[in-house]
Amino acid sequence: MSDKEGISPRGTGAGGTGAGSSTDPAPDGGTPHQTLALAAMLFAVSMTFIDQTIVAIAAPDIIHELGLTASGMQWVINAYLLTLAAFFALGGRLADIFGHRRIMVIGTLVFVISSILCGAVPKGDFAEEWLIIFRATQGTGAALLFPAALAVVITVFPVERRGRALAVFFGLSGGLTAIGPILGGALTDWTWRAIFWINVPVAVIALALAARARIPRTGHREPLDVPGAVLVAAGMGLSVVGLQQAATWGWGSGATWGCIVGGLAILVVFCLYQLRIPDPLVKLQVFKDRAFTVDAVVLFFAMIAFVPVFFFASVYAQVSLSASPNQAGLYLLYFFIGFALASQWGGRILDHRGARPAIKIGTLLGTVGFALWASKLTDLSMHDQWPYVALAGAGIGFLLSPASTDAVNRSIGASYGEVTGVLQTLRNYAASVGLAVFGTILTHVTTDRVADTLQARGVPHDTAHTTGHTIAESVTGAADSRTPAGTGQAAQAARDAIAAIRLDFAEANRVVFYGMAGALAVAFVCAQFHPGTRVTGVTGEPGTGSGSKDL
């Protein structure tokens, strides 16, 4: 294949074969069954997308039953996103070296075994650590699974059918994010542990289909960038630790800034190192394309809001609106209705006018939608919020597919997998950063608001602040039914002020949602720098056709 087809002759990068590589026939000597292979990969990656959002719905119930803190629960969610981001590029490279089918199977097994262990977490002092550890291994499994599954799709489909296959792969798998809140609400009404166990039958179906699809064996002898893998994991992990622990350590703490600055410095070293070695883990040369860079930056700031919103909106609904998990899932359904409708319009705009108009419209709608949504949170009425929830979803829907498609279609001199690796790493890291930053803001603002409420009821300043922090760290769901325990003055005042505390939590979330609107506003400013050039997605040449055919 040539560079004009968007596939690098150097190697796959989780997306093709090239010099020094080998593609053996299918295990039984037959040709691959393309439909079965695509279905198998869709079932496999569906778990990784659903798990980005499904846990958010169950968060209050998990906190309540296991006695977790709110920041600990944020780590349960973030451990998955962080390891997925940190090891995504490594997963793609391992798939190139050891074979796409083999790494896909290994990733699926790691993911589903971790899911079983997450669902089997015992109650007790070690519950929080147990969940964080196995959510991290779940993310590692997803990092192995996704790029390998992408490579399988690219390998089994010829060039003339690859664009359509990738459109189905990315379109359906990305849309499965919407299932998470709805499925999570239904399963949590039974038991929150089922949100992890649901992955077992899905994995069984994926592996069974893969076994029957006659996927060819692949392998590619090339060096593995172990130092790069260590640097990117350390840099991302350390920076997110600093951002998230700021709620506990304080923004004036040396440990907070040591982690943030140290992590970012390691990421700078990683980038410099990647530019100097012949076989980097992440091919940063793609950023020489201005349009790709703008696409990537827009996606980064959009993802700061997109994935974290499910956690914060779900907990807000269950605490401030006293909604059940199922009702919280339906609350988020408005977001996905807007998302789904706008995605169709965004795709048509991409086809006819290129990515720039869709990205600009999406970031503007997202900014307005999140800001208006934030302004309504303190009304404590789900009914009054739904138009703005849908508008926020429409903003993300307008920009997500066009920005992603435009970026991947610019994979000149790199494979689909390499470019997708860059984008997925940035997107998941942004989600981790967003969850960490907004989680810290939520804890601080909730603490201050609750402290003010308690002081107004005669509780001394220091006691009120300590109690406010305790409440902020132990938000457990429906505030009407789960009131603060204890016999002291502060506990009694908190029980008497439970309605006011629900409003305090809504006000803290309002600050968070304004922050999400701010992230979309930055993305809107960045979108103005998109050159507006278009690519066909087949030739990769600017100015003709549309990139939408590939994704």
C-alpha cells in the first residue's frame, strides 16, 4: 500500500503491514470472514467505551455500600481512563510486534478478568484500593484491546472496503458510550456489581466470533520503545495525581505542585525523546500538519468536559435531585439525544464543507449549552434542564466525529493506527485531567458552601469547615434518604439543613459545569485556527472530496 492510501509502508502502527512484517494465513488456511471479524471487534471494543461512562451512574451506591470517599471514587473512575491513555500507544505497538489477534485476545481476557474482580470487591478497609487496582488493570486491558481490534479490522478488509468498515467500527463503537448511563441505571437498580459483570457475556461473544472469523496471524519485527512507554505513563500518572490530590493536599502544597510540574516535565522529556529515536512509541511528526494539530487540541479540550460530565451529572442528579440511578441514566439520555442528532448534521457538514465549520459550530453550541445547563443546576428541577442538557450534547456531537475523522484522514506517512493512537492518548488523558481538576473544584466548593450553611446555624467556624469537608468527601447518593450520622452539634445541624446542603452541592456543581463551558470556549478559540482544507480520506490530498468516508 502507498502513502496515498493513508497506510505507512514502514509498518502497521496497529493498522496494516509493511516491510519486515509477516501476515500468515488464517489458522484453518481459509480467508478471513470479514463480517464476523468486524462483529467480533465491535463486541470487544464496546466494553471499553461503555466502561468510560457506566461506572458514573453507580458511583453513589458504590460509595455508600463500600464506605468510599468521593475523591476515592473519582480515582476508581480515573484509574481506568489514566491507564487507558498511558498504555494505548504501547498496546498498538505490542499488537504490531506480537500479532493483532493475539493481543486482542489477551487484552479482552485482561479486561474481563479485571471486570469480574471489580464486581467481586469485598467490603472492608481494602475496598477502595481493590477497586482502584482492578480498574487500572481494566484500563490496561482496554489499552491492549482497542488498537489491536482496530488493526484486525484494517487487516481483514481490502483498501476499497476499508473506509466503510472503519465508518461502522468507529461510528458504532463510539456511539456505545451512550449506552453506559442507561445500562448502568438499570443494572444498579439490581446491584451495582452487575455493571462490571455485564462485560463477561460480551467478552464471551467477542472471543467466540473472533475464533470463527479466521483472522490471520500477523507479526512485525521492530524495536519496542520501553523507555518511551515508561516516560509517558509516569508523566501522565504523576500530573493527574497532583491535580486530583489537590483536594486533599491543598493547592498551596509542595507535593501538589511537585507532582503537576514534575509530571508535565516528564511529558516534555517524552516528546523530545520521541522526536529523536527512529522507532518512537508515538509518532509526533503528525503534528506538523496544522489542521491535525487543531483537531487534536479541540478534541483535548472537548474531552475535558465530555467524559467527566457523566460522573458529575450522575452524582448531582442522585444527590441534589434525589433521583434513583435509573432516573439519573434517563437524565443523561437527554445529552445523548442531542449528541446523536447533531452527530448526523456534523457528518453532513464534514462531507460538504469540511471539518472546520462543524468544529466551530460544535464548540460554540457546547460552550452555550454547558453554560446554560450550569445556570439551571440550582433550580433543582430535572424538567427545566433538559433543553440545555440536550444542547450541550449537541455541541459535542457536532464536533467529535468531524474532528476525529479529519485528523485520521491526515495520516500521510503514518498509519491509521498510529494517528488513532495519538488521538486516543490525548482524548483519554484529557478526560483524566478533567475528572481530576473538576473533582478537586467540586470538593473545595462543596466544603466551603456547606461550612457557610452550618455556620449560619450556629456551628463554630473550624467545626463547620471540618464537617463540610467530611460531607464533601462522603456524598452518597439521594440526600433525602441518606442523612449525616452522628450525635454532635454539627451532625444535628447537618441533618436539619439537609435541603440547604443539597442546594450547596448543586452550587458546587454549577461551578464545575461553568468550567466545562470554559473548556469548550477554549476549544472554540482554537477552532478558528483550522486552515479549512479538506481531504478525501483515500488520497489524503487537500482540497478535494471529504474525509468522512473513512470514519
